[in-house]
Amino acid sequence: MKQEENFIEEDNEKKSLFFDTYAFVEIIKGNHNYLPYKNAGIITTKLNIFELYHGCLKDKNEELGEEVVQKYFSLIKDFDREVIKEAAKLKFKLNKRNLSMADCIGYCFAKQLGIKFLTGDNQFKDMENVEFVK
């Protein structure tokens, strides 16, 4: 993941979206299709921040990992047991799509919060309540 100066600025007065890890990566990489979302009211989970940091480590860029954890940690919200149960059901139902646990939890959490799930992951392209951006 190459670092660009495209970090997200938190502004909770804007339309809220759940940011999947994919969305964070695309903004950091400078994908112009994600520019309209840089100032959204962002919600994510610790699982997504874990995936983001892990991706930085895989790219041998621990320094960027430290920066993104510092920058995005304040955007984390905690989910409840209902989200856990719904996410497990979703993962079981869509087993052939090979969705990650973090993706299932994020998607179900977004639905519970009444906000869209922002991603470019093809596994979610045809699903309801998804803001799909490549």
C-alpha cells in the first residue's frame, strides 16, 4: 500500500457510512473514485483497523501502519451480540462467497446502524445496503 496524502478527515456532520477495509485502502492509495467519501461520517470496527494495519505490515510499511492506526482509531464503534449472530448467519448463508468474518460483521453492523456499507469488494457488488465503488 503506497502512502498518499489522502488521509480521511473525520467530519461527523456528513452522511455516515461504514468503511470496509477496502475503502480505507483505496483512499490511502489515492483512488479518485473514493475522493467523495473522504469527508464522510466514518464508522468502522477494530477488526477493520486490524486488517488495515496487517496490510501495511504485508507491504513492509509498518510506519504507514502506525500512522493509519493513529489516524483512524477514533472512528471505531463497538458492535453488539445481535451483529455477531447476524454476521455468523450471513457467513454461513453465503459460504460460497468466502466472505471474511470482518466483512460479515461490518456489513451487518452497517445494516443495524441504518447506514451503507462502503466497499469495492466484488463479493458485495450485488448486495443491498452497499455503496459499491471500484
